[in-house]
Amino acid sequence: MSILNFQYKKATVLDIIQPGKRFWINLHGVRWRAECEFLTDITQGTTVEIIGRKYHQSVLLIRP
């Protein structure tokens, strides 16, 4: 699936997000590894927006 199919989609956080750490999100029933470059903690169950991918497309970048 291309980044265009993921970008700006909404996903649900499955872990507590801490800046600089990887965590899990749920996008359309599939678990994905993700990172957030914003310096903020985000709680489990929060809806976030996907803004890109990195590491050969296997990690999604999100924003609150």
C-alpha cells in the first residue's frame, strides 16, 4: 500500500506515547509500529493522524 493511502488517515493509539519512542497504533484493524516527532505524551485510545512513513515504509509517523 502506498503512503498516499495512509497519509492523513486517522488511527487509534494502542500504547502510551512518549517522545522519541516507538509504539503501536491501530489503522483499519491492523497494528502498525509508529513514531511521533512532537514532544508530547499521548494516551492510549487517542485518535491521531498519520503524516508519513520511515524506515523502508514499515514505521508510520503520526501527529496528535
